[in-house]
Amino acid sequence: MWHIRLTAVLLLAACVGDSTTVPATPVTTPPPFGGTIFIDSDIITSSDPTTFQNLSLTGQGYRTMFDRRVNGWITVDAYLFNASFDDGMAAEIQVNPEFGGPNAALAEAEKYAEVIGRLPTVLRKDVETVWIHRGTQLFGGGNNNLLIHIGQADLYTADGILEETFVHEAAHTSLDMAHASAPAWLAAQSADLTFISTYARDFPSREDIAESFLPYLAIRYRSDRISQSLANTIMQTMPNRIAYFDNQSFDMYPIE
């Protein structure tokens, strides 16, 4: 069941700074969900393995980062950390200096690097940077980046959907460019009777990949963790999207 305080989160941000609105594709069947990060909190959990290996502080340096608190770009002398993962992936984690010192920044960087490491390789392949700020603002994906506001992260954690939210945002970062406009994906959209969520329906070119990938992950790799009714809903709603994802040979380590 959705937590009441999360109903406002249905307007999840897609690509940071993207304000493009795309007309929805007409469909005859209402989507079953409002937003898919809420469908089940056990798809990926804190007890699942992580690919995260280590973090090294490289010092401080000026970086331009998006900050939802000002709804714009800021340049700060960020604490910089190199995060490495056991599948060969790496990212620079840039922590806002507002945290007050390298030790506090390190604690935040380690916390989220471990969680990001639970995402499959395919979702981390284009993540080059991670931005971490204070504040209770929505996460973001795109720009070869993941955007984190730790107050919002605490709310996601309390509701058990921190990992699920990262799946959504990392799908923006690593899947949208290659797949959102692919002819076979657009054909799958047209062949399915509806969208998996109203968020995907309202922003089909911007949100459908990210909204659909988490249900796909659930049905293909975590079917033992979700109810049969949820599984049936996913399969009946997006069979052609599922087939499209199946055909991509995604690297799903460490989930598979």
C-alpha cells in the first residue's frame, strides 16, 4: 500500500532540468498504477548484495551540480570521492560542502554508493557522477548522473523504496538515450493496451522506460518476492514491453 506522505511524489523528476512535456499517447485502458516505485518494497532490499567495493577521497574541487532547492545549477567546492564497483564500473561522488567536513561527506558518499551498487550493471553503465545535497527534494536521473537529496532519501528509506527509486532514476541515466525512441520500443508501446502507470502515460517519451523497467525487473528477476496478483497485472499490462526488454540481453549482475 502506498504511504500517504508519498502521494505527492508521483511527479517524480526524470532528467534533471528537463521541462519538456510530451503529449500522451491515447489509450483506452487506464494504467493500473500511479507510479511504479511504490508497487512493492521488496524488489531490491538492503540485504541484497552490492557491487560497491571502495571509496577514496580525492579532495575538494569545484563542480557544477543541479540542486532542486533552487531549481537550478550551482557551482560549489564539493568533496570528491571515487567509487569503484566489482564489475568494473566507477563514478565520482560529489558531495555538497554544506555537510561541513570530509568525514561527514564520506559517510553520505559511502551510504549511497552501497545502495547504488545493488543496481544491475546495465543501470550503472552510464552513471559517471552522483550529486548529494541536503533537502527534501525529489531524486533525479539523466546527465550521466544520479541526484540525491538526503531528506527525501530518508523518506524513501522509511517506506522501503530507496533502491526502487534508484532503479527508476538510473533507468533514465543509462537506458533512455538508447531505448526511449527506438522503433522497437515505440512499437511495443503501441502494441500494449495501456501504460503501466499514469506517470508513464502522461509523459510517454520521458517516463515510460523508467516506469516500466522496475516492473520488468520484478517480474523477471524477483517474481518470488511479489504477489501473484501484482505479477499478473504487470504481465497483462506490458507484455510487449517485457518482450522488448527480454531481447536486449541486459547485464543484470548482481541481481542475476
